[in-house]
Amino acid sequence: MHATIGIQKLEDNRQRVAVSHVYSLEVRLDGFLNFLIFCVTLANVVYTVLLGVAILYWLTVIVGVFDLDLFNFDVDSDVDVGMDADVDVNADVEADADVDAHADTGTSLQGVLHSMLLFFNLGEVPVMIIFSFLTFFMWWASILFQYYIGKGSIFWAVVLLIPNFVGSLLLTKICTQPFKGIFNKLSEEKEDFEEMVGRTCIVATSKVDATFGQARIETEGSPLVINARTENEEILLKDEEAIVVAYDIKTSIAIIHRA
């Protein structure tokens, strides 16, 4: 009799625990769904879409569809081209004095624009890293403000657009600062490797063919050993001289031909 009662209590406790777990899960799912709905309300949907674009981009980078440098640009060259074109067009239709004044103004604007871009690490850090941080901070600020104060208000979303952008841009500047050193170092290494093109090397392995091999480049210090491959079924044997004709920074493999 006592054993039967004990078993019944145990079963009741198990049922209560199971019900409690189900209820807890339902509450969490309900809260998550409410959060998703709040993210796509009119006051937050723009930031949510931009953040989604950033996340989608990084997923494609992970699977190899896009490259990290896809949207990169050279700050110096882009700013110079834009300003020079503007001055040249005006030079065809205005007097020399006006052109000179406009050129001076253009140079000043160019300097200001160049400084602003560099201040926010554009040109030194990949654009999509900056874009990702910026969209995340703007999205998070909008979500927090609208949840606690704005309550989904379109009016407040418009009023806070500029302050949100400026504040998020400053936070992005802070968060991307460590990336400057990393990408500057990678850029220097890339330039060093690109300088190898055209240099003479010595086959260091038993052979170098289209699938296997290493070569040695003499330097002022220790010899630089590189992974090397040939093209057109060419085979180079150990200690043969060759010329580096190309270098793939992504695979760290040089293409060499017989000297």
C-alpha cells in the first residue's frame, strides 16, 4: 500500500516537472517570437535588414562565395579621382580664376574627406567589417531605445537617426581600431610577396611540378622557402634555377618557370 502511494507521488512529481519544462519552453519561444516581431516593426526594420545583409555576407565569406576584400577601395585614389574629375569638368566651362578658386576649394574638401575616411579606418580596414560593426550598433541602439522609451514610435526613429549614426560610428571606430594593425601587417606581407615576382629561385625539393614542390629564394638573411608549382606540365628538378612569374597570396603558392 505504502509502495503504491510512493510510486504515485513519484509519477505526479515527474508530470509536474514535465509540465513545468514545457511551460518554460513555451514562455521562451513566445518571448523570442515577440522579439523577432519587434525587430521588424517599422521603427526597427531598416536596421534589421542592414544587419541581416551583413550576416548574410559573412556567411557567404565562410563558405567561400565572396572574398573579404570584395567591397574594398583605395581611399587615396578614389578621393583623388573624384576631385580631379570635378576640377577638370569645371575647367572647361569656367574662367581660369574660377577654376583656380574651385581647385583650391576642391583640394580643401579632398583633404577633409580623406582625413574623415582615415579617422574611421576606411581604406585600412575592410569595408564590410566597418559596415558590420556600424549596422550592429545602430540596430542594437534602436532596439533598446524603442523598447524602453520609443515604444516603436516612427517619430523617435527619425529624430534619433543622426545621433544613432554618429554614436554608432564612433563605437565602430573604437572597435575596428585593433584591426588596423592586423590588416596593415597583412598588406605589408602581401607587398613583400608581390616583390618576389620576377626574382630567381632554386628548386629545393626533389622536383617541382603542377602539384608538388618548394623553391628557395636567396635573401640578405636566411633563404626564403616558398611553396612552388609549375604550369603546362613543366617539371623542374632539384637545384635548377627558375623565375617566379606569379604568386597567389591566398594559397601562398608561387608559379615558377625554368630560367
